[in-house]
Amino acid sequence: MSVSALFDTVPREAAAVAPTLTIRRPDDWHVHLRDGAMLKAVFPFTAAQFRRGIIMPNLVPPVTSVDAARAYRERILQARPDGSDFTALMTCYLTDTTAPDEIEHGFKEGVWAAAKLYPAGATTNAHHGVTDILKLAPVLERMEKIGMPVLVHGEATDPAVDIFDREAVFMEQEMLPLLKRHQGLKVVVEHVTTAETVELVRAHAGRAAGTITPHHLIINRTSIFQGGLRPHLYCLPVAKRERHRIALREAVTSGDGNFFIGTDTAPHLRSAKQGECCSAGVFGGATALQTYVQVFEEEGALPHFEAFASENGARFYGLPLNEGTITLEKRPCRVAAVVAVGEEDVVVFRGGEELPWALGEVRG
Ligand code: NCD
Ligand code: ZN
């Protein structure tokens, strides 16, 4: 499906010119592009909005070597929509056996932009993740030395910990000690979902940053059970109480430079979502920028939108800001419910809704 086919302009009575907002081209600092047919199906939506993406390495098998990352990057470039200049920034999936030299080699070669720390078993395809973060010290020390960021999925993996408390428990038991042990390490706390994690990021400003997804700004944990069980709103970390959603909206719209876009767009086939055991992941990528800008407008914070979308992340990673612009138009557009993937499909976050903002022109 083409990007324009996903969105239908809603006709309005007057031929009024839609107000627009033009910003520097943004980046997505947390994206699951997948592989094969899924990559082909979902990639155009990310490429239509974002100039660069931090590509998550949780494929099967995971991307743990420089060679595997190079090959994956090549497959992504091959799948790039015509005319797209999207840059894939690759990440290394850390395991118990990751070698510091492999990390440094890939970073110096310009293959790795960062490394991803999944606690073993924390989420989709995380079973090869790290079983003991303490044992990762030599890798983290090397990353600290070479200035390579570690991107952390911050959830406790002890099955006895209540699922809604897993982020909080991880932050107390693992993240704070990690930040204490590695004072020079750049850490991205991925997909922040609680008010307390927002505060943790703020307390470590400069060396810690946080990404926040579009869906965690829109839904709370009750949304997952609204009128019945809604599998397409189930992701990890799972959405929390309303007070947390409000705190996340405050964090992103406050103008705080420690927060930036990370959509965590995580498409799964409908059959994997609606089966007996629903996979974790929300396909938020197709409506991400429209959702973020809507949140900023609702919070009266449009002047802070460009920094969140297009500046804070690049500054944290030490990368240049993008050239060129994208324009968002304040005109209603209806989103199709699904994107086809071969014979199957993926359900779009906010699919079927009428969104107040539409994507406009990309320049440069
Ligand atoms: C992600 C996926 O499907 O790859 N799922 C999710 O719920 N976010 C993995 C992850 O980032 O946790
Ligand atoms: Zn993710």
C-alpha cells in the first residue's frame, strides 16, 4: 500500500487553506522495521516521515555482529521506497557473550550507532538478551570510552513482578545502579511509560535521555480493556495509569531537551496479534508524526514540537541536524484500518480514525 493510499482527505465545506507547520525533517530514534515482506510493507510509512531511524536489532536471529548489521542495513536500503533518502542507523543486540572489540570495531566502522540492551526475555525476541547486567560491565565500559550510547529496554524480567510494575522495578534495581557504575555512559531509556521514569531521566540530564512513543501519549492501561480486550493496543512496556500518560505528555511538550521521538513502531501480523497468545507491539509508525503533533497542539506546545521531533535526538547522539523540512497540515484526514502484508495485514494504530493533522510536503 502506498503512503497516500493510507490517508483519505476529509472534504470540508469551505475551501479554506489549511494552517501548516513546517519543521526540520525529524528522525525516529526507535523503530522495528522487521525484514522481508513486513519490511517492504511498513517501511514506506517510516520513510515518508523520518529522515533517519535507529533500527532495532531484535530479528530472528538477532543482529549481534557487525557483518549481520551490514547485511541487514543493505536489505533495508534495497527495500527503500523510490526517491527516499532514509538513513538506517544500526544497533547491536547485546547478549551475554558480546565482545567489547566487536562493539568498538562496528562503532568505529560507522556500522553501529548504538547498542540495545534487552534484559533476557523482557519482550518480543529478547530471549537472547542479557541475563546479568553486571556481567556486561566490560562492554559498557568500552562503550563509555568510545562515546557509544546504550539503549535500554527497562523492564524487570522476574515473572513474579506485576507487569504494570516491571518498569518501576527495573529502574530501581538495575537502571539507577547502572547509571551510578557508568557515570560517563550515554543511556537512552527507551519507551518511557511512567512519571517516575520521567523524573529519573531528568535527574540524569545530559547523560540519560528518554524516548516516548505516540501510543503511550494517547492510551492508558484502561484503553486496552475498553469495551473488551484490544490486542492491537498491547505492547511492552504496557501502557500505565492515566496519571502516567499525563506525565509523559508533560515531559514531551515541556521543551525539555532530554526527550525525543522513538515511535517503537512494532508491527505484527494480525494473526499474531489476534491469536491465542497476542504478541507485544503496536504498529504506530504510520500515524506517528500526526499523533505527536496533535499532542503538542492539544497541550498548547507547538513551539516546542520541532526540538522534540528533529533536534533533541540528534544532539544526544552527537549527529548533525537534518537539512530539509517537512510540512504538517491542519486538515482532517481519515486513516485506513490496515496495511496489507502479502495475503495478511497489520492493524494500524489509530486506523479508521479521523486525524486532525495530515502529512504535507517534504523538501530537501
Ligand atoms: C517490540 C517488538 O515487537 O519487536 N514490541 C513491543 O511491544 N514494543 C519489542 C520491544 O521494543 O519491546
Ligand atoms: Zn521497541
